[in-house]
Amino acid sequence: MAKIACIGEVMIELAASESTANGREVKALSYAGDTYNTVVTLARLGTDTAYVTRLGDDHYSDAIIARLQAEQIDTKSIVHQAGTVPGLYMIHNSPDGEREFFYWRSQAPARQLFSQQQEIAMLEETLSDCDMIYLSGITLAVISTQARQQLLAFLRRFKERGGQVAFDSNYRPRLWQTPEQAQQAMSELLSVTDLALLTLDDEELLWGDEGDAIEAVKQRYADDGIAEIVLKRGAEDVIILNGDQQTRVVVPKVANIVDTTAAGDTFNAGYLAARSAGESAEAAAAQACRCARVIIQHRGGVIDRELYLSELEKAKP
């Protein structure tokens, strides 16, 4: 079975839990982050996984490690930075399940990922048993320009040894100084990507596409050598691009949407798990939709493991 390493940031999450009688909003504390949400779901689907990040030397960092290990996720590539604590974010949900995020992450240790050569050398060794590396545009956004170049070099060496790279652009404008900076960073990363998991809305926002947005994506990445592009379009059909071939997979309707946090992250996990197990792209997209369907009916980016697996089983056709 293939082993997938996910690189990125995990943060302390405060999400709405309930309202008390006097109208005060109560927040539930948990841990989440786009690639963290993906690696947890991958592990729950039976994929051999590893997580790469930087944490502090505090109680919350210890709790994150404990949770990863409880999910059977390899944590030996995680570095602890003394005197620091993970970033924090808070979710506000509107009645239709859409969300707004508020962040406190400027001093988070994950911002130092790929900044030190000694640490990069360590990752060359600890990830040598991995078949695929997955990361996102948020991973790129939170690290420095120099670190991004060192990450790119690292991924090229990984590919030279036979590994594959999966990438979700996950564009968040507030994390970038300018759209042009994001465009350059995303383009460089996609040039070493084998499997791109993109959200069409993000593509249009980042690149200002007009007219046929799907065709714009095809043309933009035509020369990058990306073997497979998956376009997420919310409740509309998933589009899978393999060279000149285009496949559509219907997204089943979901009646009770509570919180769309991590919908794309869990979709990615379902897709990667199925493809790494040898399933077809269509079967992978169907599993990905089921994974996302479960998470959007609950609050938070990661829910209780047994609840998630139970509801995922019920969602099977």
C-alpha cells in the first residue's frame, strides 16, 4: 500500500458548539488545518500516512501529537520549536453552513517549515519510505519565499527518487501579499505536481478567468505535465482532466449542511486514498464526495473518528 505524507500547518481550532440560555456563544476547542484534516481522513480510510509540520513545546502541541498518533499517523517528521505555540483560528458559521475564519498565526512555528537545511536533510531521511507528498497553497503561503524555493528543490529530489506530488492550490488571498505572488508560487509548485486537486472558484479568483473556466484551467496547465487534474465545483459535477480526456462525476445532493469547513480537505483525502489503492478516477471521485458529505453535516474540520466512519459507511451506495 502506498504511503502518503502531508505537509502543512495544524492549528488550535475554536468552533461554535452551542448557545447558552443567556445567549452567549460557546466555542469547542479542537485541532485542524487543511492538510491536517486531509491526513486524518486518509488515515481513517486505511491509508499509511505521515505528517510534516512544526509545533511548539506546549500542552497544545503535545495534544496534537497525541491525536495524530491515536489516528496511527507517523509523526517522526514533526519538529518541535522551543518557546512557541501553534496558531489559532476561530470559525463563525452563517445559517447556510458557510463559514468565516479569524486567525492568530503570525508567530506559529509552522511558518519556519523548510527554512533550515539541517531540518530538510532530516526530512529526506524520514520521508524516504513515502510514495506521495501532498501539500496545499496554504502550506506555500505561510512559509517564506526562500523556504518555498527550498521546498520546490526538495520535491524535485523526491520525484527523482520515484515519488509523486499531489497539490491543492487552496487559494486564500489574505495570506498573500499580492495575487501575483500567489500566482508565481502556485505555478512553480504545479510544475512539479502529478495530481492537482483544484477548486474552480479558487482558480477563477486567483487568475481572473472569464468565459469557459474549465478550458482556462486546461490551457493554463497544458505544459506542466500534470497527469491528472481534479476540479471541485461545490454541488456541481466534479470534473476530472486526464490529458484530452474529460470525465464528469455527479455530486449527490446534501440536505442538512451544517458547516462546510474541511469539505475540500476531506474530499481530497477520499480521492487520494482511492487512487493510491488502485481505484479508477471515477470511483475515487465518488468516494471523495461521500467523505465530504459526512463532514459538512457536522461542525469543525475533524469530527469524532467512530462517528465519521459510521456515517461514511451509511453514505455508501
